[in-house]
Amino acid sequence: MLQHEQPEGLVSATGESHHALSEILATLLDARLNWQEHIAIYASLNRLMEIAVI
């Protein structure tokens, strides 16, 4: 992902049953970056069946 010259619509998946957003936010905050400039959250992509597990 980081080697693309132009931004693309990419999705990262870990296969883990936890919310990776907290780790991503912590990394961006450590780098003193505004997370809202780097992350797009689309509610339509949430997997509703996994909410009870998380």
C-alpha cells in the first residue's frame, strides 16, 4: 500500500476478531498526525454479525 504513487481504495484485513482502529489511531497520534485526514470509515462496510463477538 505504501508503495503506490497515487492513493487507491484499499482495504486492510487482519483476520483477527478485534477492532484494529484503536491501534491505527494510536500510531497516527504517536506520529502527531490528524487521523481524520488519513482514515475513512464507511458504515456500509461494517460486518454486523461480528459486533457481538467484538
